[in-house]
Amino acid sequence: MDDTLINTLFERFSAGRTPDKTDFNASKMFSLLEDPFGIWCAFHAPEGAAVYEQNRYENLKVRTDRNSRDQWIREHFPGVEFVRADNDTDRFKGTLRAMAEGKPAVANAALWNLPKNVYGSMNLLVRSEEGASVFGPYHYRLVQFKRAHDLKEHYALQVSLLNHILSDVQKYTPRYSRVELKGKTVDVDYLEHEERLNRELAYFRMIRDGKARPEAHKPPKAAASPWRVYANKVVAESKDLQMLPSLSAEMRQCLKICGLHTTDDVAHAGLEKIREILEEPFATDAYYNSMAYLHNKPVLREEGHFPPPVKKRNLYFDFEATETFTKENTSFVYLIGIWDKEEDKYVSFVAKTPEEEIKIFEQFYDYITDPENTVLYHWTEYEAKKMRKMAQENKHDEQKLNRLVSLCYDLKVAVNKAFYLPAPSFSLKAAAPAFGFNWRQDDCGAMDSMVYFTSWLKNGNDELLKKVLMYNEDDCKAMLDLENKLKAADVLKLK
């Protein structure tokens, strides 16, 4: 093995430093395409604006994916060498060393090209004898693993960038890289993506250098962590057009071209002016949503859709479900939570296994006792859709499940038909806070609760289950709280 070659390559592609935020990590390709404002924040947000929020779901998924991937690699490449290192520098050097030694496969690899401000991690490099490289009469081809059924755009660009870095280091460009998806293998053609890749990297440099400022997303997820809190604040305080639920990026641009940059601008312009710029129903929606913000109160869109029907028993319910991580586990509804308005209490039914799922639906049905005088309120169609599917799959409980569906009333549909809200969307997490409701836990969202539930099953720590139940209870109570406040609200009416 030639240590001189390893040292030469390391010096050339490290440029005497380690990667920093001015360099583009291939793993950030999704952020560049889907959350570019978050990348802008990393360079231009005020010092101290970052708020790091632990993504338990993503961490669990990464750990699960890594374990499955490493097992697959060992089975298919018995001679594989896993690069072990305590820091980024040693990992890069370890990768170069394994390639120089001609290992048949190199896993957990990392390569840099810091003179070009790019670097990245490679799941697997596989030796090929079809062409010579700087290392000898062989070269390496890239294999990446993605937990998806189809090749997504950011996957293809990420793999193309990694292939580009690999090609520069080994002085041989494989045209194709392999992506192992769930159930199939796809080859990514570097030449097919090279032009788009160069455009995206140029866009990153413009963002980094302050020559481009991308749009944020709609609150409450205006950007990903650690910039979510800051981005939400920026969008809300600037009265950005992103605060309007119904407008596309093209529509917002049309308004800006006409000098309308904020929700206040749209409200003061008047409906007729907005209709000159946007087609219906977007013009009317944008105007009255802006009026709702201007006056900080809902605008009554159409009478008769609100308030919802009231019966003797009024139950507000919500499901929590797991996700499939491996071939061995199954997605299922593990929690049905109910806020019983008349009893002023929270009721929950928990399933520990997929086999227990149907039992908690039976308990849900039994809790009702008086279907003729009961309404089941939910937010979005997920709950009713799930029960319809279960009715088709469980003939023994088909009648009960269909009866549950018949009692359902989608509050989101009712609110959407009745009002324009001073909120960026009709998601419960956006609509309820607009009227003062807050979830009690900052560290437990829908995905977090799934991770807490999974951990509870493993270690039996009831504090984790309590967090899940509290989150679900707040979801149920948020619906009732929003309903009550809309009933009591001083509303504007359409002109």
C-alpha cells in the first residue's frame, strides 16, 4: 500500500482543512430542494436564533435503517470493510486507505472535495475491474440505500453528487450508481443529472453568499429544525404572503410583481384589485384571509356550516399510529383517544400489538353505548378512512366499524366551509393556536409520540406512555377549544 498516495489525495481534497458550513454536504440535498430557507438561515440568521429540536422519529428511522443496511451489506459482500473512525478526518483517511488497499467493498465511507466545497458519506463502495483508477487496475462504484419504494428527485441528485466526488478522487467516472430501494434496485445515470446537479450547487452558493433568499414554508413548519422557530417568527411578523393558505408560489409572485408583499397589502388593496391579479376562487380567498389577519378575527364565509350538530353525547377523538420500519414490524393504530365533552374527561384505548388493534376499536364502539344520540368529531378524513378500510378487512366487526363511521363529523371540513381564519392553513396545529390553544409539551409531536410508544413497549417506562397520552389528549381538546372559540367569536362577514 502506498502511503504517499493516500497522503497526497488527502492533502489535495482536504485543502488543508476540514469541512465546515461553507461546504455542501450531499446529505443536505433534500434541504436544498425542499427547505432552502433553512439553508439560508444557517448563513444569515441572527446569532443565537437556532433552536435545536430533537427529531426522535428521524433518529429512530436512521438507526433502524443503518442496522438493516449493515446486515444486508454483510450478507451480500462478505469481504466488506467498514470504515471505523472517531472523527471526520480519520474517516476520510480510512476510506482512502481501504480503496488504496483494493478492498472488494468499503462501507461507511466518506470522501471530500473541499476545493470544490463538497463532501459526503457513501453507504457502500464496490470494487470493479472494468476500468483503472488512481488506485490501480480497478475503480469503485457507489451503492446507496434509501428507505423508499421509488427513486425520488433528491435521491438521484444526492447520488449524482456523491458519484461526482468519488470520480474526482479516484480519477475515474462511473456513469451509473446503484440505489437499493425497498424491493427493487435502480441505476442512476450521472450524465442524466449532471446539468441539474450543477444548477443546484450554484443555487446553494448563491444562498450561502447572500445573493438569493428563498421563501420559507407555511408556519408552524416554516423551516426544519433548528430554524423552525425562527422561520415561523419571521414569516408571521413580516406578514408574509405565505400566511395565506390558498396561494401557490406563482400566485404569490404575481402579487409581489404588483407591489403587494404582505397580507396587509392584500387587505388594503381591495377585492376588485386582487381579482385583477388572481383568478377565482384564489382572489377571494386571499383577500378575506388577509382581512382575517388585519382584524385578527374569523371572516364568516358561508352560514349554515357552523356550528356543528350537537347531540346528547359529543365525543372528540383522534388516532395515533405506528409506521413500518422493517420487514418484521407492521403499521397499526396503537391509540384511540377521546375527549368526552359531557363527562369532561379524557378516555384512551391502547393496543400493544397489531393483533390488538381491532380490540381497541371494539372498545371504542362499546364506550359510545348510545349511537343514536352521539356525534364523533375528528379533524381530517384519516380516522373515517381508516375505519372504512378496517371494516373491509374485518368482516366480524364490519357492522360496528361502519356504524362508527356513520357517526363521524369532520370538523376541519365544517370550519373550512364556514370561515376564513387568521391562520396559515386549516391544519389543527395551525388553526387552534391562532385562537390561543397550545399543546402542553414541546417535545412530543405526532412522530415523537410514536417513538415514545415504541420505547415504552421495549422498556415499560410508563412516563413515556404518559407523554403519548398527554399529546393525544391535547389533540382531542384542541378541536373542542377551537369549536367553542369560533362559536363565541366576533366575526366579520363577506361584503
